[in-house]
Amino acid sequence: MSVDPYSPPRAEPPSAISGTKASEPAWMRISLFSGLFYSLGMALVFGIKGPNHLSGIWTGLAGGLFFGPFMGVIARHQYRKAQANPPDTGGESPVFEGSVSRATSLKSSQIGYLILTSQRVLFRSNKAKPGEPDWSANLQEISRVELSKYFGTIPNRLRLIFPDGEFERFVVNDYRRWLATITAARDAALRSAARNGEPQV
């Protein structure tokens, strides 16, 4: 795993998946889930602490009706910003790409743009400062790619796991396509390295 520019080994591109983009997250769905979780949380808080439990619950639910669309508009703006500022692939052709969120902890994430080439996975955050290097990982450094579920229910988290046990998590749309394309590109890179006698990570 690396954040510094480097010259990765050549790898054959996976067939049948070249030049495609993931569909962008629907802002209505973001609004729905944001409003739902917020309203349930607020209903619980106001329902328990308020003098009138029923009134507190309705207050919390009503808050979600305003909070959900507000978060949806913000998310749509951030995803469009990510599209306009993709990571620098250094001349490598994108195989698959799309706006995602990189999970930095259980409670926080960074919206940005993720690009898969035949050699690397690259991510640039919307919060990146001018001149700040993009996050990138050589495909040969990835031990496996798997999906994980949000609160054990929504399978929208892509995990890239490395030999030392560390991993990177990305909240993605089209998670099945991301899983298939990164796995195929990684396998192709490993086969190419084996043919060329290059050391495996």
C-alpha cells in the first residue's frame, strides 16, 4: 500500500470490463436512509427524555423529514465535486471508476473518486489539498477483495485487504461490479507478474 507516486509493474488489462463507470449514488436514496436513521435516533432520544413521550417521538420523526433531504443535497454536491477532481493515474487507462466514500473510521468517511487501472487502485478525497499525493495501492499488494455490510444489513462496503492485515474500506455504488472488476484486475496483474518472473508481494 502506498501514497507516493511510483512506477508499478506492467500488467495485462482484464477483458470485458474495460472503460466502464459505476452508477452514481442516488441522492433520493441517500436522503431516505439519512432521514430514517436520524429520525429513529431523535425519536428515541426525545421519546425518552421529553415530558411527553408520544410528542417527543413525533418531533424526532419530523426532524428526519428535514434532515434527510438536506443530507441528500450535500451528498449530491460532494459526489459531483469528486467527479470533477479525479486522481491522477499517471497515464494509466481507467478500467473502472466512480464516486465513493473512503471510510476512515466507524464514524467518519471522506467522499472522493476511486479509479481502478490494470495496475493500481487510486483514490482522491474531496478534502485533498493542492499537491497532496493521492492514495494508491498496487494491485499485487492486495491479498483479497471482499464486501462488508453496513450495520450487518446493507452490503455496500468494499474492503481491500493487504498481507499485513490492514485494509481499506470504501462505500461504493454497484458494489458487485466493483468487487468483480477489482478482483479480475488483481488476478490479471498476478498472472502477468508470474509470467515475467517478478516477485510476489
